[in-house]
Amino acid sequence: MSALAVDHSSASSHEWDDVVRIWQETDAPEGCKVEIIEGIVTVAPPPSNAHNDIADLVQRELYKVIPRDWGIYQTLGTAVPSRDGLYMPDLAVAPREALRVEKRNYVPAAAAELVVEITSKSNASNDRIKKAAGYAQAGVPLYLLIDSWAPGGPTITLYGEPQGDVYRVLRAGKFGDEFMLPEPFNLELDTSEFPVD
């Protein structure tokens, strides 16, 4: 996957703190997702039932294979200050210790072992491009994009081996395919159960 490069080297720590404060103080309706994407605080509506169903199916399978000292989090803020980003992935798998060390309401994105984003119609391009570049730049080892809104029909893509702000596609398929997640998960996801919006 390629991503447009954005120069974030001029952003100061003070500017980052200011945008995080705005993010924390944003009064969004319950269930909405508030994120910082390339320095802009965004608010997305609550996800659809199909979106939540997919998140639950993936989460249930992941719990079968992760170590006991890891967690699966649906509202974990993952920070990528170098890209002026603070994302709320649909699922983030991270060691519990990463959450306990941080005294804020987010962790560095690099703490995640796997991030899962499930596209919504209103923000699919953010998940495909901006967040993919941010997670790659942060060094998140695996990024699973479940794209119900892909132009050719619903797809699932696993990205890995981040270099700069670009991932390599490790595997790709469509809903209905058996889909294998590599170590440390070694898990076969049955995507035939994934509902379509």
C-alpha cells in the first residue's frame, strides 16, 4: 500500500498537547468515535450493527489465542504524535502492561501487537490511507483492515512489515474466504460469518 507523505516534523510538543486537550474536551454524543487524524479532531457517528457484529466475531476468535497478559480493547486511544494522530481502532490487541504504564487515556500506537479497523461508509478512506500510514509509521506490526465498503465488494487485508509510513500486504481476500493471521496469533478467521451493510 502506498500513502501520501505528510511532513509532521514541524509540529511541537506544545501543539500536540493542545490538540490532545481539544480531543479530550470534545463533547460528542454517546457512542460516537472522536479521533485526531492528521491534526484534525474528527467525530464519527456510532457504527452500524453489521460493523459491531464483525468486531465481536473477530474479538471472540482472538481471545482464544492471545496470551493471558494481553487484552483486546475497543476504545483504546492509540497515539501517533509524529503524524498528529490519535486513533480509536475498532480493536487493538496490546499487552495489559502497556495500559498500566501510561497515566493518560491513550497509549503509544507502537504498544499494539495488532490493530483492526472495520470501515464505515463515512470514514473508509481514513482507515485505508491515513490510519494505515500512521500505524505503519508507529511500527504497529500487524494492521487488519476489514473493508465492508471496498469498491469491488467487501474485503479483508492484512498489512505487516512496516517501513516508514508504508505497509506490505501480507494477505488479502474477500468476505467468505478463510483468512489466516500469522504468529503470534496463528488464527484462522472464518469471514463467511461477516455480515454486509
